[in-house]
Amino acid sequence: MKATARAHTNIALIKYWGKKNQNFILPYNSSLSMTLDAFYTDTTVEFNEAFTENQFFLNDNRVNNEMATRVFDHIKKITTLLNQPNLPHFKVWSTNHVPTAAGLASSSSGFAALTAATVKAMGLELSKSELSRLARLGSGSATRSLFGGFAMWSTGNDLTSVGSAIDEHPEMDLHLLAIETNNARKKIPSRSGMQNTVETSAYYDAWVEKAKNDLDLMTYAIKQNDFELLGKVAENNAMAMHATNLAAVPSFTYFEPDTLIAMQTVQELRDNGISCYYTLDAGPNLKILTQSKNIEAIKTYFNKKLPKASIIQATFGPGIQYLS
Ligand code: ADP
Ligand code: DP6
Ligand code: CO
């Protein structure tokens, strides 16, 4: 009763930001993402009669805090929902090939890999859609990491609000450069950040309306293989999401001084005729969307502007994989 799964992170081009139902993790708006090849999580789950307690190891270290509780609760939810409540104790070993809780979507790959490994270790086979529904109960963004390429997560009820593939092998020439200016754990987790915004931001309703329109535009951009439209809509959608946080009470932001420098740098590159756009999640690290021909020029310019930042290059990644 042991299995290992690999899930890649995804970057939302149309963001999920706010839960209609916090128990079932049902979102106010549908979201759309690109799965990334450069960032992923490998997770092994083993159920064993010889184990005397449940244990969670992240990056080779035993974890005993709320992260472990979230993992244990997730496995208990899965075993209950799949009608196998009396399984033996388990151990979970997970390695994040992505900074943890730094706004680079570790919860998306983390809970997708955990869900797939748990179900396989139980000896069950579920569809990606069924796995996505279970992954959602761990972290909303994980719904999309079961799928490669472009994926979306639809609004709905507990059974219908799941991820699906839009195009697992897109033809679009699309690359992402993650500008890592601060990989420390964020002070405001995505979960509490979005909840505070739902409850207090005067801009929240406007955000939900806008996200619906942006999703239509983004779907069209993907169909038309239109990078410019994709980049413009993604950047604007990300900034609208971050604007809801500025209007929350009390106001908060994930932006840091280096985030603003990185945004200005993208603007300068565009002024110089280099086509690139940015997006960012609940964290300070900017992600640039661009095409092959511009990658080197962008890296060179960023090395001058933000010499301390690491730049990680990514393109489309695959859906869930089983390593054993
Ligand atoms: P991020 O931007 O990295 O997704 P979040 O605040 O959404 O940040 O989620 C971070 C949380 O996700 C961590 O505190 C932890 O609870 C969980 N997490 C991250 N990686 C893993 C993993 N590999 N296995 C299980 N849980 C994980
Ligand atoms: C800004 O999926 O991390 O990255 O469901 O509470 O675990 P929980 O939140 P999470 O939120 C992700 C927010 C985002 C946008 C996105 O990925 O769609
Ligand atoms: Co997250």
C-alpha cells in the first residue's frame, strides 16, 4: 500500500480568489491556468500496519505543525469519501521542487500529488476528474494540476466543481520566467488572504464579474493562438485580483519593493518593443509571460535591473504522473 506521484504546479492566467463555500472549497469564479514544467512536487504515501502514528516529511524533514495537520486531514477526508475509513496509519514523504508557500503555487502541486499518491496507495484507480475533485478539498488551485498544458477549474457544486483539460499539448509558443526576488514563506497564506478579501473588500463583487469576462477573453485567446491577447488579459486579471486586496479592511498586499521594480522592468521592456506581460499570485515573485525569441533579452535586462533575483524558465508541463 505505497505509491508515488508527481504533480506540476500551475500558474493561473485567470485567478481563483475567493470561496463561496469554505468547507467544500467552491470558488466564486472559474479559473484558468498553465501547468509548468519547471516546478513540481513528488509525494509518496504508504499505509502500513507496522506504523504506530501518522507522519509527514517535507523535503526530508519531519513536519509537526499545521502543514502536517492539513495533510492528515486531507488523507482522512479521502479515505472517508472513498469508504475506506479503517486503513492503517500512514507516512507521507514529499519533496517540493518549488519554494514552499512563497506564492509559487506549492499548494497546487502539493495537494495534487498527495491526492493521486493516496488514492493509488489505497489500491484504487480514479479518473483525473475524480482526483481533481478530491484534490480541491486540499487546495483549490490543485484541481488544475492534475492536467497538463492549459487547464480550467469550473464553478459548481461538490461533485461538479472540478478541473478539466482545455488543451494538454498546446501549440502556442508560450514561456514563463519566474523572477524570484523573495522565496521566504509568506505572512498571509492564500487561504486567509482571499477570505479576508471576500468578507471586507468593496471591490470583491466587481472582481467576480470581471473574472467571468476575462475567462471568455482568455479562452478565445487560446483558441486563436493569440499570445498578445493572452498576455494582456492575464496581466490585467492579476492586477484586478491584487486590487481587491488593497481595498480589503484592513488593506493588505503581496507586493514588495522588488515586485514593483520587476513590474516597471516589464513595462520598460515593452516600451523597447519586447513583447512580455506579467502575472503574480499570492506572493511577491513576478512571473513573466513571453515567447521564445524574447527570452534571452528579458533575462539580460532583468540581470541588470534586479541582479539578486534568480530567474527560472518554464514552459508547459504535463499532468499527473505516477513514479511507482
Ligand atoms: P503557495 O503560494 O505556495 O501555494 P499557499 O499559502 O497557497 O502558498 O499554500 C502553502 C501551503 O500548502 C503550505 O503551508 C502547506 O500547508 C501546503 N503545502 C505546500 N507544499 C506541500 C506539499 N508538498 N505537501 C503537502 N502540503 C503542502
Ligand atoms: C492567487 O489554491 O492556494 O494562486 O484553496 O485556500 O488552498 P486554497 O488557496 P490556493 O489559492 C490560489 C490563489 C492564486 C490564484 C490561483 O492559483 O488561481
Ligand atoms: Co496555493
